[in-house]
Amino acid sequence: MCSPASPKILYRNPRFLRLAFLQLHHQQQSDVFCDVLLQAEGEAVPAHCCILSACSPFFTERLERERPAQGGKVVLELGGLKISTLRKL
């Protein structure tokens, strides 16, 4: 839970966080709830824009500029990045 005065995470449970990230990974592998495609070297990796935005000012800025149509996906080309590196991210 986050407080408006402090953006720190108040609830800490390593097991819950692990399960949450495993579920997000499963969703990504199944392309479920993924609303952005990250492209590098002509290949695409599905992702969750809310996760990218929450973790990176770079993605926040890019995703605010390129919002998808209802039910559509944003495609972000990440030039200069190898697909093997993108998959690890």
C-alpha cells in the first residue's frame, strides 16, 4: 500500500512479491494483459505498460506520448538494444 505523502511500499512480504512477479511473468509469456510490444532487432517482447511506467521514467515518458487505441497495443522500437538484452529485462 502506498501513502500519498510517501511513495514507499508499506506492505513487505517476500513471498507475496515473488508470487506477484511469477504471475506477471506467466502473463507476459501467455501475452495476457500485455498492452505494449517492445521491439529490438525486428523481434517483439510483450510487456505490461503499467509495470514499465512504474519502474522507469523513460518508459513513462514514451508511453504517455504513444497511448494505444482502445484494445490496441503500443509498439515501442528500442533502437541500439539487442533482443537478447531486451528479453533479460
